Amino acid sequence: MSVEFRRAIRPPSRLRPWEWAAKNVAIQNSERSPKFDPEQTPWWKAPMDCAADYETREVVVVAPTGSGKSTMAEALIPYIVAENPGPLMYSSQTDANAKFWAETRLVPALKSCNELKTLWPKDRHASRKMEIIFPHMPIVMTGANMSSFQEQSVRWLYGDECWRWDAGLINEFRNRLHKRYNRKMYLVSQASLSGADEDDESSGDEFWQNWIKTDQAEFSWQCKCGECQPFTFEQIKWDKRLKDDGTLDKEATAKTAQMECRKCGARYDDTPKIRRQLAGSNMDNGNLGYIITNPSGRDGHKGFHVCCTAIWWIPWADAVLEFLDANEKRKMGVYEDLRQFTQKRRAVFWSEQMGDTLSESLPITDYAKTDYENGQKTDNEQARFATIDVGGDHFWMIIASWSNGKCKVLWEGYILSQGGDEPELAKIVSNYNVPAPFVLIDVGYDTDRIMNLCAAHGWLGIKGDGIKKSYDHAVRGGKTVERLYSKTKRRMAGSGKVARYILMASNPIKDILARMVDAGRIEFPSDVSAAMGKHMKAERRITERNSKTGEEKKIWTNKNGRANHLFDCMYYQVGAALAARVFDES
């Protein structure tokens, strides 16, 4: 019996895709191993397993540069040809990119695979630079363009670096599957542009829209205390080192980088051995190291995110240094380096509002944010407040002074979270000389963590209530008066310290804010961000009618899901001024 015949009638392999690749696939130009070694890149095991999972139809992988995205394709495509065949299209940004990758990486990997030797086309015309016609299936390599995506019908799709693709091409790419019952599509890329609302599938770019349909699994690690947690840049901690002239020594600072457990606070040194141990520390969690963060994702849509901190051959110090450089430019109004760090290194989707600069949509005056960055007082200043809205890994903040019923915005913008006691946030508040009790931060999201911040810094928590119209306050004589804010409340934070917070009747306070804007009683700096203008227009006042009682009431709503973080910070400013009795709107 010939070898060819035996191979033709053998049953499918029982090995998982990454196990099969480890046994059969040689990797070209690898710095770490001549063969595919899933133990060196454990984050590829789960995405590769989807190739053998009948229920999964679409796989979205968001990973940083240098994580081995091309290696996964080199390992996966030979498995498909040998074990799960069907017409396959591989697409990169341009024909030139696809051709170069095919010639230097894919074709050598296919030819070196013993399991495919008897399948390699004997007709030289069946093996061209952009096509390989196996006896049982074709592979087509192409650039991401409309003409290529309208000519083929395939079972497998593999899209590379989709963040660079023109609008509409991912959907055209998907259409090549023609709704086959056994179809499978991989979209593998660094992060692209997010939308204003994480639940709005019509916002952001096309790659983002495909990502938010998935279960959004995060590659994770396990601390010695047993806590399992995603790899994130926010858990990298460092100690500031200063030069003799008092400026930040970024290189020395970066060298202090450590990974910190979000539960017990244990820290891990930045060494190759420890980084590699952590990369494999949670592989037995039942999901090959991934933690699902969006259990309501669509059926058949799997998503995998890998942060640069998981890539064990990349020192955490490198990421910290890159962040410090980018953050320094951000403070000067240059956001491009921070955008690249966010998308390429952290593999986190970037919102254009993170880097907006000048806006002409608000009435601006002739002062700048930097005019008050050392705590200088404004004319006749009665008080100043910092109001903060909380995001998943970031904050939005407004610092403003109040005088004679008018508000002057001194600083507004976006701050990346650094975890812990949030030193960057605290530094800006300190530079602008805002007293701790006059720093108000939203406690409606990630409440336990924010309460710890309030307790640590002496800040005041704040939370808007869209139902309440007022709160009762006791006054002398046993009487009560109604005010738009509650009495100060207290709660024990997880740290064991007491945190303070207040509630705000959001709808009537937003009414006051609207009247102030219309009357020109809010001043904005000349370098106000475009995000400020967009966020201030995100909500509108509507009349809501109760279908049972017929009662009508005026409420503020954001039905389009647009970002409104700075709008929230602005109405918190009004609420803070009311609570501090430096402003009264009867």
C-alpha cells in the first residue's frame, strides 16, 4: 500500500490545531524556535482551537505588534489544508503585502510540512505567487480591495491587519463565504478606532464593529494569591526617578516597572523568567488562559485580546518608557504617539475624542489652560472644583473656578488610568490647586475602586439620580427645605477608611447648566478640546409622557449613545457649586 494512499484514507487527526501545528509546522525566520512552539506563544492556543470548533463562525483577534500574529497564520493554514480543507482566501492590506508574506512565510511553511508533501501540486502552473491550487482546495492571497473580494467563493477567510482596510471591505470580505454552513472567518489585527458608545455597533470603524459583537475574551494571568486577572498596562507600576535638575528620568523610572496583582497588591519583577511564568500561569482555567468580558456577545462570534504586557519577550520597562514619552507629548497637545502606543502596544481601540484639540463649537475666550496650571487664581474667585467622570481605563475631568454666578473652565480633558491611587489624576488636581474636598468623582461606575480613591485622597464621591427632583434638608426650627443635592453620606471603603459622597438630582441641575450656557455664564479656554464641544451637545431635553397617568415631565436623554463624559463633568460642576453655596440658581 503506497504512502500516498494511506494518507488519503487516514482518519482526521485527534490533535487540537495548535498541537498539530507544533508537531508538523516549521516557522520561517523565527528568533525563538525553528518549529511552531505553542508554549512560547500560549495566547494563540485558544484562537487556533476555533478552527476545529464547528459552532464558531467568526474569530476576531486584537493583539499588539510583536506578538506573533503572522506566526499564528503560518501555523494555522497548514492545519486547515491537511485536516479541515476548503477554499481559503488570505488578505492583507495590499497585493504587495500579501505577495511578500506568501513568498517569505506561508509557502516555505507549507512546503516544509511533511503532511502536505503528497498534496503539493505537481503542475507548476497550479502554484503561482498569489495562488496555490491543491488537489482538494485552493488558497488565494490578495490585497484588501473591492475587485478581489467580488471574484471568489470560499469557505475560509483570514484577514490580516484589518485596521488598515478601507471602510466596507470587511463586510465584502465576509460575503465571499456565501453563508456556507461550515464557513469560518478570522480577522487578526492591532486595534483600530472605537466608537463613542461601546454598545453601539454603528459607531467606530468596521474592525471595531466586528470586535464588539464577540465575547471579548482577555488573555490573563494568575497571582500566587489565586486571583485571575487580564493582562493590562494599568497593572504595571513604576517609581518615579528624578534627574539632578528635578526633571523626570524616564529611563531610570521605566527600569522600576513591576506587575501588580489587582487583589493582593503583590508585585512581580520585570525579568524574562517571571514574564514567561506569568504568561502561562492561567492556562488551566478552562478557556486556555482567556477570561470572557462580554458574555452577551453574539453566538458563534469569538473575540480574543492580548496586551503587550503578556508578550514575555517584551520587557515591561519598554512599554513604560514608550508611555512616558507619549504622555509627555500629550501634555503638549501632541497625541499621535499616545495613539500609536494605545493601538499598537496595548492593542486597545482608540477614540478620536482622546486626542481632539481646538473646537470652534463653543464660545471661547483669550486665555489658555496653561495660564492656570500652577494654581493661579482667577479674578474674584470664590471657589474651584475638579469634577471627574470615570471610564474603564481612563477618566474625563473638568477643573473650573466660580465667581459671582459664573464658571470659568481652567482645564478639561482625558487622563489614562494608572491604577492604585491614580497619581497622574492627583497631580493635575494638585497643580491646579484644587482642595481635596472640592474634588468630586463619579462613584456610579467601578464603585468600590472609586470609593477607595475618595478615602485615600479625601475626595468627595458624586452620583447623579435621573429620577429625584430634590432632597430634603433639615434646617433650624424643625423645618425642612428642598435642595438639588443630598446630605453628605458616608461609606466604608474596601481599604478600611471612610469615604464620603453625595447624590445629585441630575435633570434639574442639567436645566440650570443649559441656562448658564445660553446666557454665556460659562467661559472656555482658547485651547478647549473638540471633545468638549461634542460632549456638550450629546444630550437633549425632551418631554416624557407616562402612558398610564398622562403625566408629563422634562428629562435629559442621550438616545444616540454619543459620548457625554465632559457634559457630565460640567453638570457636576454646577452641582458642586450649589452644594458649596457659592452659586444659587433660584
